[in-house]
Amino acid sequence: MSLGPAGASLNPEEAENFEDRSSAGYDKSSPWGDSRLIAPTTAVQHMSTYWSILEKMKGSKLRLTKIDDEIYEHFQKEFPEFNPTDTIDEDKMKSKEGKERWRTFMMAYEKTIDDYNFGTMLRANPKFEYGEKETIFAMRMQFYAVEIARNREGLNDWIYDREHPDEDPAKVS
């Protein structure tokens, strides 16, 4: 990539992206369009912890934050087309328009949710476990919004049920 002749001014709106930033631990698809350094171990730790919780408790009974109801209502209002059973279209989510919509949504929680803009892992589809092809990198508020919606619909309950096949469903509900 060339930045142009020496002394030329650089227009950031027209500059090419450094595609190798993601391999250096940067999130090139951040909703802010910048290069926020992510901590891969923290994202993986969060992913493992969440999965472990879902194995011990039905998602439909789980609260991820103190303000799940507010997040859920706000998410439904701002993303009425979102269907929690569908596979997330990562390209649409990370498009220019998608980033802008998510940025607006997330900034509402800047002062109320710790680490609202930290990177984390999100399953693209609630029917599958985390895996290389089933997982996308997202911001913490994207994770909360999507997973709260999935939990409200009972879409993560299969994880608990699989781990506890001998339990009487009437006692768990």
C-alpha cells in the first residue's frame, strides 16, 4: 500500500485499510471503524464462562445484567427486524450502516454497562456451539442484546437440557 508521494496530505476517508491489523490483535471491524486493541484471552474467557453458565442454568432463567429488560426493549425498538432464531448476517452487522446503527444503540449504555464496548465472541446462530465458523467477534453490548433476546425466547435452553438429560423438565421450568 502506498500513502502517496512524500509530503502529500492523507485523507483518512479515502485511505486503504491495513488488512493485517486483525492478526495483530486489532479489531478492524469495530463499530467505531477504528483499531481498538482487543484482548483475545478476555474474549475467550468470557465465551467459556457464558457457555459454562448455560450448561448449569437454562438461558430462559438467566439475567445477564441488572437492566436486561431495558436492553431488550431498546433492542426490539432499534432492531425490529431482528429474529433471534436466525443466523446473524455478519456482513450486514459490520457494514457502514450496520456499524452506525449499532454505535447509536451501544452509546446509550456508555455510562451504565461496564466494558460495553469490549470485544467478545458471539454465536452467529443459537442452534450451534461456539466454533470457528459459528462465532463472530462483536462488542459486549451486541452480545448482551442478542443473547438477552435469545434467552427470552428460550433458544439457549437446549444447552442446559443436553447437560442434564435425566432431569424432569417440570422441576427445571
